[in-house]
Amino acid sequence: MKHEIVLVIDFGGQYNQLIARRVRENNVYCEILPYTTSIEKIEEKNPKGIIFTGGPNSAYLEDSPKISREIFEIGVPILGICYGDQLMAHLLGGKVQKGDNQTREYGKTVIEYGQSPIFKGISSNQVWMSHTDYILEVPEGFDVVATTKNCPVAAMHNVDKKLYGVQFHPEVEHSIEGDKILTNFLYKICQVSGDWTTSSFIDDKVAEIKAKVGDKKALCALSGGVDSSVAAALMHRAIGDNLTCVFVDHGLLRKNEGDDVERIFRQKFGMNLIRVNAEDRFLGKLAGVTEPEAKRKIIGEEFIRVFEAESQKLGKMDFLVQGTIYPDIVESGNGESATIKSHHNVGGLPEDVDFQEIIEPLRELFKDEVRKIGLELGIEENLIFRHPFPGPGLGIRVIGEVTKEKCDILREADAVYMDELRKAGLYKEIWQAFATLPDVMTVGVMGDERTYAHLVGLRAVASSDGMTSDWYKIPYDVLERISNRIINEVEGVNRVVYDITSKPPGTIEWE
């Protein structure tokens, strides 16, 4: 089935995938294309609407990302966000210029809305700004439809040509009722019907996988986390016993996780599952390595090498399946966005992978969408709603050099942490929580004796997608119980700290 489509044109902002997610929350399928995409290709997609993303550049500079003015003549509604708004103004004859201390805006901002179809039904006046440049003059045919104290053109529109621009970011949660702006654009301006759902995604993806794989064999990288589990279930529905799942126990997993993965996927799903115990191999490769990116790439390459070895034992395996999702892609800097960190499913892959093709059935989905797909595929809730766990596992939660001793300490501390969160009824409220082991030793006193032992860091965040997050306010009495239990029960730890950094400026993981 061919779905309606809205295109998100990527000009290099960090929220580009988030814009796409917001569109799909409205049951509208979308694709992200680089700004270098030809007008011919854009027209071939037959989009119902187009969204220009933000970006770090200045629209009036020669070497800034641009798109042909022809895009405004194809008759498709366009919404420009931040840089996309400024670019629209610049290309159509308006004036954009560099701001000063009075016109720059960063963070929560009070806005005054005027009359516009995209603002219908909005009552809040809080938006999220992040701009240095600003629009001084709108192009001919445009009206100014919103202002702030420092920004003379916080939004503009040309109703006749269905062109809209907003200087702020409606896609982020800090813009109160920003979701209504996107919904208004999609349904009132683009007049979509909203035909993209989890059921339609599953049907389309299963058909796509069947057509691609046919009678050939696929090897799935199964970690037991949400993403790889849903990818495995989706592949299994499509190709059945032609799928073999390889679970690599690299010694970097949470407590008892290896045994749980083996039990669930062999017994409940009846999948072909091979468990590879590779702890010594991974820890050997990581010995002496402290740089986070180097650790990620080592772990990513070793994953592939293990899969290749298992593939050779099994006979010809044509496809490798991975649970890569959208945030993995954007944070690895694919497309035009700036690189934050590479992911083992993306940046860590070696060039000489011995498979016909890598299949990433979830690469266009965000975490909450993956969970919805998983529930519809029949995966049990306690697995689907587990907190995200990175592919490199404890390899990036042990800060600095990774050793078995450190991993064992961290496993026990993390298990205590999760147990107390569940007892307090907080686990499901928190988007992601975990313990980390910094490369720090501290002095303590235990049993009237001086100790010199490890520090454990605790992290918990509230988020909907992992692209942005706020630190979660765990009650003090719960934190106290967690700290006391870790120090008393986990040998080698004498101090516990709690991370109160939001994203941005920090990332969720420490490495």
C-alpha cells in the first residue's frame, strides 16, 4: 500500500528526526531527505507537504545549505522551522541578518500569536527559541503572524501559496502546544487523511522483507533489548525459520540478562537461537582502551566478526539483521546533522562485512514507535517496556578501561538500583535509568576503617524519545535506600552520586 507522504528536508539541525517523529505521531508517513535532493526527486515522491528543518548556518552566506527556489513553485505546502524559516525568507526576497544581544534568543520564550491557520486552537504563549540570526523583512506576499519581545518576525505566512515559517521549534516539548502547530499544518494546510499506523507499518515491512529475502537466510543480531527483540520478531513473522538469531553474550550485559534472553526467545517465540559466550574475546580487545569512540568501534566490529564466524558455521547467510532505530542514525551524524557520538549499529561497522546486505527494519522508527510495534507483534510488556540499553552495553557505562571486575561491580549496583525503582513504583515512569562506574576512586570510612573504593553514578531521565530529556526527580528517601543498599551490598563501592544534568547540554549516556 502506498501511503501519503510528507517530506522533511534536512538542513543540518539536531531536531530533524524529532520533526519526523512528530509527523508520524499524526499518522502521517514521512521521509527525511538531504537538502541536496533534486526537485525532480522531490516531485516524484508526490508529497502532501514539505517541512524545512533547522540548522546551524546563516541563510544569507554563500556556502550555507540551500535548496532551489523551484520548490516553492510545485504547489506543495511548506513549513519552515528556524533556519528553514529564515531560508524561505531569504530565497523569496526577504531580509535575514545577524542578530545582536537584543535579538538573539535561546530557550523558553514568550510569544504573541496573530491570526494564522497553523495557530488555530492554541492558547499557550511559550515556545522554544534557538537562533542568532533573525528575519528583518518578510518576502512580498507574506504577513507577520507572531512576534516576541526580541524577534520582530517569530512567524510568517503566505496563505495563498500555502507557505508558512516559524522561528521557534514547535517539535520540542518545551514549545507548549507546538504539536498543535504541526497537526494544523498537516491536516488543515496539507489536508492529509492520516493513513499510516503501526498495523500498516507491520504489513508493509513484512511484505518488503519477504520480497527482499525470499528463500535466502538471515542472521539477526539479538541483544535482548527492545530494539533487537522487535526487529527479530518482525523478521521472524516475515521469513520464519529462515531467520537465525545470534545472541552474543559479550560480558557487558546486565545481571542475569544472558539467561533471560535465552529463555524468552527459545521457549516463548520458538526462534532459532544461538548463544555465543564471548566475554573473554571482548574484554581482551577492550583491554587498555579508554576513549569512548574507540570502545564503541571495537565492540561494533567484534559483533560483526562474531556474526561472520557463526554464519560460516551455519552455511550461507545472506543478510545481517540489526535493531538500528532513528536516534542511532541522527546521533551518529548521518545526513547533514552534526555528529554527537557513533553507535555500534551505525558508526562501528567495518567496511568488509561478509553479508550480501544489512537489514535494519526499524531504522525509521523512534523508541515509542518500536514499543507499539512490539506489542502488536505479541512481545510481552515487561520486555517491551524495559529501559533502553546501549548496544555496547556496560562497555560505555564503565568509564575508562573496561575490566571484568568493574563490570561485575556495575552489574550488582545497577541491579540494586532497578530493584528499588520497581519497589517504589517509579520504573515505568522513568524513560531510562542506569548506574555507571566512573574511573574515580574515593576515600571513605566503613566499619571505622579507611576505604579507597569506587564511586557509582546514578542516572534517570524523563523523555518521550531520547532526543531531549530532563533529569528525573527521584524522591530523596528512595535515593537514600538505593545508596545505602549499593554501599552495603556491592563490594568495592563506597560512594554514590546522582546525575542532575538534562539533555541538552548532556547526553543521556555518560560516554
